[in-house]
Amino acid sequence: MSVETPVFEELTVEVEPARGPMDWVRKNLFNTWYNAVLTLAIAAALMLALLALARWLVGADFEIIRVNLRLFMIGGFPADQLWRPWASTYLIATMVGVVAGSLAAGARDRASEAGVPLIGTTFGQIVLRFWPIIALVVIILAFTTTITPALLTIGAAAAGLGSYYLGRALPRTVRRWTWLIALILLVGAYLALAGFGGVGWESWGGLQLNLFLTVAGIMFAFPLGLLLAMGRRSSLPVIRTISVGYIEFVRGVPLITLLLAGAFALGFILPRDLRPGLVTRMLIAITLFEAAYIAEVVRGGFQAVPAGQVEAAQAVGLAPLKTMRLIVLPQALRATIPAMVGQFISLFKDTTLVAILGVTELLDATFIVNSQPDFLGKGLFVVTLGFAGLVFWVGSYTMSRESRRLERRLGVGER
Amino acid sequence: MTTQTDYTDATQATGEAIIELEEVDKFFGDFQALKGINMRVGRQEVVVVIGPSGGGKSTLIRCINRLEKHDNGRVVVDGIDLSDDVRNIQEVRRETGMVFQQFNLFPHLTVIDNVTLAPRQVRKLPKKDAEALAMQMLTRVKIPEQARKYPGQLSGGQQQRVAIARALAMQPKVMLFDEPTSALDPEMIKEVLDVMIELARGGMTMIVVTHEMGFARAVANRVVFMAEGEIVEVGTPEHFFTSPQEERTKLFLSQIL
């Protein structure tokens, strides 16, 4: 493990006066002959890889993405209804803005109450925080053929920013209802897509479907998982047995099995008029699957809360439900943020599995476009898969970054 | 065995019993933690419980607010019989405050929120009144200036004083202390004991599991020595310092004094 040596030395010489970057390079990269050889070899390999990537990027034919961008984003959404996804985007931008602004105002009030100086957020910090998403949006907009999407995107960003300041300016009494405002805007965003002669989720596709399945899956699976986790700790044997049985059964089965069961078995069991559409059945399968995993994550969180916390709550006379809601859950959920976000990230990626049932989500869309007459046999899989990969990476990486950020911020009140 | 009859010492207290334990047994599996405990504590009396670890001291006071369920016998607190009736249990818990060895403050809440939680949620006080009450209690334990901090930002002694304020905020009739200074660094023990001494002099009924014999000498009406789940000897602090009767008591005192 010779590579560890330089790190160690770097730590021990911290007290020395600051040295130039060349000293650092010498100390860390060229301190022994074999380290020098390793450094040079890795540098050469990196250069070659970057060069190959650059040459490929310059030479590659991105026409396939340019032509199919709309399919990737929103699937087969009717072309004359395009105002709907945009309206929905604006409502979601407004929702995110209001919630972020309201949270910021809450943090500001708490800081002033505690007499702690508040560290404000600058525009540059926001850009740094969300650079992967911003970069992705810029890349996607670069593939559009008209200026309209870019203008509309700037408009959506402006709407988000405006509602951020609106959320910050809300009086405290109104801020308590932020969750309700968010819910109304979210329902509005759905109605903008599906309501009043729009297109319901059964006919959605592309990235829009992946995002829908992820968000809806989390929203339904989280409460169910919470109940299962509590059920697993219940003192009533019936509830405990059902919870444990359910969790262990679902965790023993691959998601694809559940999706297939949802597609076929659910179709058999339910009478034709009651049978929900394919995407709905997929959503049910995803929800049932995720709930079991979330239950196990939450159980881990419960175990991280010391027994003394419950005893202290009981000793001051708190009833069991309030003890759970005010003392145990806040601490348990805080302890599970990393695992929970990890679960959400895998859910986001697992939504691609609905493709095996013929639902055209993003990954499937990037596959099938290679069969279009214009692109057939041109070997453009690398281009389209690269695009899908980039989108999924940005989504997952952003979730991961935000989770780490949240962890750090919540760490303030830890024991 | 010459267990002294332990009727309420009426000399300093009011003579009226607020806690009564009759033939209380407690089992953990096969292990009997309490063996037929009889004890009465008078209103405004301060009782210090001493004894070797594993002797049942903590179990005894945890049976008084039902953190442990006694298996046989009766536990009556301020006229309320601790049965399986949930309402009785909740009522007793509202009337008894408890302070733990490990503080058990709620780490995700600020100091003031720790103190106002129960008054708001259980006594249904409006936020303003609860906060005024909490500040009063925090002033009583001498840390009103820490109200907006989180428990993790305080020293052990400060945390334990917050825990005392949290218990006092429910305006209990009885305070139970389970080794309140055992987890503290030596230099912080005094600040906690001082608060407890003031509380005792203010007329609070207290049962304190502790080995701080200085505290016992200062304010205790009675000292109870427990070992192996039984009450071995009961007497004034002076009695324990000058003329302990039982061999087990003498041995124990020789180890801690």
C-alpha cells in the first residue's frame, strides 16, 4: 500500500510554512521512483482517454438525439398539447421556489431567535450547488432546434426564483401552510398535464414517466414503509407477523417479478372494468416493493434512537403516539437520510425496468430510436445510451449531493 | 432480618403519605429485582436510596412512574393506584418528574423546546404560557441564557439541569432522581446537587438514588439502604454515618465513604 505514504506525510507536515504547488507535486506524486512511474503512467492513460473522448464527441453524430429529443423527454405526448408539459414545469418550478423560500425564511427566523448570525446564500453558491442539473439543462437545450424551449426554460427559472422570494416574504402564519401550497401546486402540475382533455399518466413516456414513477413511488411508498416499520415493532403479534411476513416476502423477490405480477396477475385477478391501466399497475408494484425496503431503512433508524428517549418522553407524560411522532420519528428519520436517499436513487434508476412491459420510458426510448430508418445500423447506441446515462447520472448525483448537504445541516442539533 | 419498620418519618415532613408501596415484587425473567418492598414516602419528604449496583434501587423508583411494571403488590401515588389502566398511568406520570443518569434530553429539540414539550402537549398550555413557564424553570436551575441552544452544545452539568427543568415544568408533586450525578465529570456534580438541594428546601417530595452522602446529610429526611432487591436498613443520614446496624450496610458504607 505504498500509495498511502504520501497522504500520511501530508498530514504530519501541516505545521510547516505554506509551500508552492510544485512542492506538493514533488512530495505527493514524485516522492519515490515507483510513484513517479505510476504518476506518469496514469497521467498518460488519462490524456489518451480524454483525447479519445474529445475526438469522439467532435466526430459523433448527434442528429439522433436532436431528432428524438421530445420523445426522450415526454414520450409520445401529443405535439399539439405541448403547452401542457410546459405549464406543468412552471407550476413545479413555482412549487420548488416557494418551498425553498419558506424553508429559508424559517432558517432565518430560527437563527435570529437563537442570536446566531445567518449565513446567506449567494447566487454563485446556488449555481455551484446545482451545477450538474444546470449543465444538463444547457446540454439538452443545445439539442433543441428552435429558441422557444430555451426561452421557456429561462422563464421557468425566473418563475422559480420569483416564487423563492415570495416564499421568503410570506408571513409566519402563512408559512405554516407551505406544505398545502406545495400540494396544491403539485396537483395543479398533474392537472395541467392530464386534466381538462389532457393526457393521463397511462400514456406518458420518456423522462417524464421516470420522474413521475419516482416521485409518486416515493410519495406512496414512504408512508406505507413507515407503517410497516412501526408494525414490525408493534407489541401486537398479529400486526408484527403480517409486517415481518410482508417485508421479508417482498425483499426476497426481484422487482421485475413484482412488475410482471402487476402486469399479468393483477390483470387476471381484477375484473375488466376495475382493472387499472398498465402504468398504474407498475406504480402499484413499485410502491409495494419500495415500501418493504423503506420499512427496513426506517427500522434501522428506530434502532438508532436510544431507549432512554422513549423513557424520558413517557416520564413527562407523553402519550405513545405523540412519543412516536415528536420524539422517535424525527430522530429515527434523521439517522436514515443517507440510506433513504440511496433507496430513492435506486428507485429512480429502477423505473427503467417498466420498459420490459413495453412502456417507453427514457432508457427504452433511447434504445428504440436506433431502429428508425434514418439511424438503423449506424451504431448510434453509444450516443443514445450516453445521453440516457448522463440524465440518470445527473439525477442520482444531485440526490446524493443534496442528501450529504442535508446530513451536514441537520448535524447541528445532534448529541 | 431486622428491616426497620419504615413508616413515614413525620418529624420534618407533613406526615401524610404521597407514595405507598406494598409488598412490591418485580421480576426480570427468573431474576427477582424487587422482593416484597414496603415503603411509604411522606409529602415534602426527601428520601435518599443507596446500595450496591444491581440491588434494585433504579427498579424501585422506575416502578413508581411505571417505566417498569411491578409484578405483585400495590403502588399508589397521590391516591392513584397504578394498575393496568392507561389513564391512571398517564395521570401518575403527570404528577411525577424523573431525572435520569444519562440526562435523556431530546437532542433534536432546543433547550426551551425540551422544557415546553410536555406542558404544551400534555397540559395543553398555549405556546406563550409554556415558554414563560419554561424560562421560569430554566432560571430556577440557573441557565436561562442557554434556552435557544441544543442539548449537544451544553456541558453535562448544564444538560442535567435542563433535564431537571424539563421535569419541573410539568409541576410534578414528586421528583424521582435516578443517579443524577453518576454520569457527570466531578467538577459538574456540585452545580447539579446545588439545584437539587434548593429544590428539596423548597418543599419538593423527592426520591433520590445517589451515592452523594453529602447531599443526603444536607437535605435527606431518611436514607434507605437496598441490596439484593430488599430494603436492608432505613434511618436518618446521621444514623448511617454514626451507627449503621447491618453488616451489609457497614460493608457498603466502608466502600463509598
